[in-house]
Amino acid sequence: MSRWAGRWALDRESGAFRACRDALYATGEPLLARAQQAGRARAEVSIDDVLRFFLGVTSAPASSRRQRDRFLAMAIAGITA
């Protein structure tokens, strides 16, 4: 496998990618809205913010499981009201 093989694995124009992305937005948006209405999530945060933020956090290599858990805890704290 060449070092570029993974580059083609995620085709952002593919139907599968778009369907998954659309499903994340369609299911995540009402959940975020309920959390905001309950005062559990910051009002100014959008589902696009949340998904992009967590993509960045989960893409960062962690040196240990504990470090990964701290990254996620900080991310959740960032959107919590």
C-alpha cells in the first residue's frame, strides 16, 4: 500500500460520505438544541461547531488513553453551559 492509498479512502464527494455527514447533522442538531434549551450547552454553539471541534480533538494523536480522555473532557467542557 502506498503512502497515498489512505488519501483516496475518504472521498468527501462520495454518496456514503455525504449520507454519513448528513446523518450526523440531522441527528446531532436536535440533540444540541435540546441540550441548549435545558441550559446544558452554550447557546452560541452550532452543530457545525461541535462536529468540527470534535473532529479536530479526536484527530490529534494522544500519547495515552488518559491523555485522550483529558482531551475529550476539555472539549466537552468547552461546549457546556
